[in-house]
Amino acid sequence: MSEPMIWLLVRGVWETLAMTFVSGFFGFVIGLPVGVLLYVTRPGQIIANAKLYRTISAIVNIFRSIPFIILLVWMIPFTRVIVGTSIGLQAAIVPLTVGAAPFIARMVENALLE
């Protein structure tokens, strides 16, 4: 392989790792409190609130059920508002975060239930 090709691959690996870690971090920052909120508002728990629990649980389930490619396209306008572009490294982080947060929230809730 030529040197420019190696640097292109190195850049691609770097961008992939950056997207993974940054979106994972923000997904955790959003998902952890949502998961704890799901746990404490569950019927029979500390702050039992059936309406709030059902609402948050429905939102989490809806976002978990959307295929990522559809979520990616659906979030283009929202991504433009947040980062100013719909392509590139920064633009990919927004839908990755929104896609990861509901899964993390449900994992946190299930971990607290055990």
C-alpha cells in the first residue's frame, strides 16, 4: 500500500474511534439519568409515578425500535441545528448518541431491577 492510502486508513480508524467514544459518552450521559428515572418512577418504587413511567418507557421503546438508518435520515434537520452540518464526523455523533441513549437507559433500568 502507498503512504497516502495508509494515512487515509489511519484517519478513518481515528474518526471511527472518535465517533464511538464521543457518542458512547453522550449516550451514557443521557441514558444513565433516563434509566434511573425509569427505575424510580416504576410502580412500587421510590417515586412511583405510573404516568411518567409509561411516557418515558414508551419514548425509550419507540427510539429503540427505529432502525438506525431511518433514525439517521430522520435526524438530519436536528443535526443541522445542533452542529451546523449534516455530514462529517460531528454530524454522525448526534444520531449515534440518540440511537445509543435509549439502549443504555433500558440497560440501566434492568440492572437496577436486579
